Amino acid sequence: MILSNTEMEVLLPEMILVVSVVLAILVPNIGDAKFRIPLTRVRVPIFVGGTRLKGTSDPRLPALISITAFSLAMFFSFFGVSADSSAVEIGGVLAVNSFSRMMSFVFYAALLLAAVAANYRLPARPSARAPRERDSAAQAERLVRSLMDNRRQVDFHILLMMVGLGMSLMAMASNLFFMFVAIELASLASYILVAFHKEEAVGGEAGAKYFIVGSVASATGIYGMSLVYLWAGDLDFDALAASWAAMDGYDPLAVIGLGLMLVAFGFKVSAAPFHLAAPDAYAGASSPVAGVLATASKAMGFVALLRVLLHVAMPDEGEAIWFVLLALIAIVTMTWGNLAALTSENPKRMLAYSSVAHAGYMLAALAAVGSGLGDDSTTRLVLVAIIFHLSVLVLFKLGAFLVLGLLEIEGRSHRLEDLHGLAHRDPLVAGSMFIFMLSLAGVPPLAGFLSKLLMINGIINISAGTGSTSADAIVPWAESVDPVFWLAVAIVLNSALSLFYYLRIALVMFFETPESTKPLRRATHLRNSIVTLAFLTLAFGIGSGADFLLELVQNAVSAF
């Protein structure tokens, strides 16, 4: 298939990633190798292999390629969100519009931050050399580790770019089969990234668990998709939606297929009871990778849920078949996540369970839409709230993981004690972490508060049967409270519960004695990223910053 100029233009972010993957493979291997023509003495330069050139042998080159690629992809995706244009259909399986570009922007932002942070978690050392006989055993071990880290730079950054490519293609998919292929492209790369630091026992174990559980979930989802294909004879989302609307009653193949696909998507968003591998994966992965799982990977799962539940399986009138089940899963997920986080002594596991709880909040908002009580305006309110929450999660959730990434440079971050006295060692980083924790808890005037408020407001408006955001319009629920209203109550109660473990982080950072009084490693780019994310968490919580992001999200949702 030959792409037109328009199609190539809208796919520019993905083409940048593909070219960057090829460059990351070829450029570090450029050398002075020559090929001798058989039966002659003529040697022809082939430029691949041999002694590598000085410029292409720099181990920092793969990171530079991936950071540049994600920056350019973000730039062009942003203009795709803000552009007022209709969807561009490509090959019958892709639809590029403002919504897909908004989600691509979120994915690329998370992966860009991970690529920057990985420079310190997996540092490239141009001065690394082979051990010599006079080197001590400890020094020889450090040198070997440095050489290994240099060799793994290409693998790590190629995997990051493959994750980004899969996620972006998934957001653009207009065909169920293609969406599953794109999800698996991102998932397989993420499984390897979780276990990338295989020299650590916890990393290998976490990667194995995540791969096994993820493979079972994917197989279940693909089996569900095959049942849906048997039922409808097509996997195009528009065709599936038409078949669902024309269905008399509920066909067992359609219902069972939908249920099996929900299992796969439940794993991707870390919904209970499909979340069991998530805490181990987050704890075993490096902090930048765990941050990607908690933000970009979760956003990918929710986009898939929105496509299937709202585009395909949402009736024009009345309650959706999945409403009650999803509402129960939402309440169990947010409660389970918060209760488990309360007892966690590992900061990364605590953030993992926090991520489970946040999945419950968004599932509750999605379930409210499935009640059928709302109209187009209330559905739009809830969709804006969900996409806004997924967008700002990149700020404070990934920001919290980047703070742990700073501690990981010292070999810490696996115990709560590692955060003791952080304010004494680095007040700026501790202050940023405090902002992230408050935003995760939903404290005003931060971005996390606004996103939760939007979700609660949308749920209450649906329970009241009105799309208005005024207080007067919400009064009718007091006369006859609909069960949907209790989803909003569950979010409020669980948010209050989460304050206990978020504030515990603040308590130990500011009031406990540090185990070490040495300042944190400088890590200039990582530190600047953390401070910038803290500032944006404040800026997108109130005022013109929040209005700007909400306008972008509303523009994206209008194209869903």
C-alpha cells in the first residue's frame, strides 16, 4: 500500500519512530568494515561492522536518538490535537483524528520522561574500559558492569520506541484485530523492559510474572475477539457497533466475547482482580519503566475500553449490559488498591496499589455512562474527565516515580526508610514529591483534584439526569438518589482513605532522620524534569493552565 501525501503527513510521528528505530540499530554499528569481492583483491567499504567510528561508538547515542524521536513525535502530535480537521482514514484499519493524537501525545510524553530518566538509571559511560590485571575485584566488577550498560543502551531505547509505536497505533486503530496487534506490540516490549535489569533477582522474577499473566490475559482477549468475529463477521468498530445495535436480545457469542475481552483490558488498566501482577512488576522494574506502566500503559488500556464499551457495546437508549459488572469492579478496584497501599512498606509497591485505585476511579466514571441515565452532554463530561485524568497522571504519578528513580541511582527506593529525611538531603526534590502525593490524593488546587472533581461532577450529573454543571441542576438527586450516585461517593471516600498513605510519605520525608546526610546525586536533567512536572501539576490544577488543557481534551473528545 502506497501512502498519499496527506496520510504520510498525519503519520509523521510514527514514521519518525520507525526511522529512529532503524537509526538506533544501524548507526552504533557503523565502522570501517570492508567486503572483498571474490576472486579479486578489491575491497569495497560496507560501513557496517569492523572497528566502529569514534562518532558512532559513543554509548550515549541511542539515548540521544530516542529522546529526539519522542520530542519530535510529541511536537507533531500536539499540532494534531490542536488542528481542527476531520479524521483521516488509512487502509481501513487506522483513523487519525484529534482524539488519537491527544492520546499519542500522552504516550510520547511519558516515554520521553522515561528515556531522560533512564540516562541515570542505566548510565552510558564513554570512558568505560575492559578490566586490567592490576584492577581490584570490586573495580573489575564495576568496569564490567559499565561495559554491559553501554552495550544495553541500544536495546533499552529501541524497546522504548517500540512501546511508543504500539501505543500510538492502538490509539488510531479503527479495527479490533489491528488494535489487539498494536497492544501486543507495546506489551511485548514492556514485558522485556520490566525484566531489563536481569542482574537483579527481583527484576527477573517481576518480568516473568508480568509476562505470564499478561500472556494469559492477551490469549483470553484474542479468544474473545474470535467469538465476536464469529458473531458479527467483521472486526471494524463501526460494523461491530451496527451489529450490536441491530441485535435482538443478547447473542451469547457477543456477550461472552465481550466479557473475555474485558479480562484482557482489565489487566492493562490494573483493575481488580486482574491486577495481581502489577505490584510485582512495578517493584521489580526500574522506576522510569514503572512510571510508564502506571501512566502510558494504563492510558492504552482505557482507550481500548472506551472503544469497545462506548463505541461498540453502548446502546442508544437504556442500560448497557456491562454497567453493573463494571460498577462492581470499579468499587472493588479502588477499595482494594487503597487498602493494600495502606499496608505497603515499599514506595514502588505503594504507588502500584495507588495506580490500581486510580483505575477504579476512572472505571467508576465509565460505569456511570453505562447506566444509560445520561445524555450526550453528560457522556461528554465524563469522557473529558477520564482523558483529563489520564493526561495529568503523567505529571504527578510519573513524577513520583522519577523521584524514586533519583534514589535508585544510589541503590535505594525499595524501602520506606529510603525516603526518611529526604527534605534534609534535597528540599526541592522533597517538595516536588510532596506536591505529587497531594495531587494523587486529590487535594486542591492541584491537577489531581481537578481531574477527580470532573469525574465526580460527571457521575453526579448522570445520576441527576442532567448535563448542567450548576449546583441547582444537581439538586434532584436528593429527592430520589440513583445507585449511580454511590459511585461518586465511593470515589470521595476512597480519596479520603488514600490521604493516610500519601501523607505518610510526606511525614517521613520531612520529620524522620535520614539514613544518610549526603545530598542526592546531581542528575541535572532528571532533577529539572521533576521540578518541571511539579510546576505543571500546580499550573494544570487551576487558572489558565487548566483551561488550556481542558480545551485540548474537549477538542479531542469531540472527535472520539
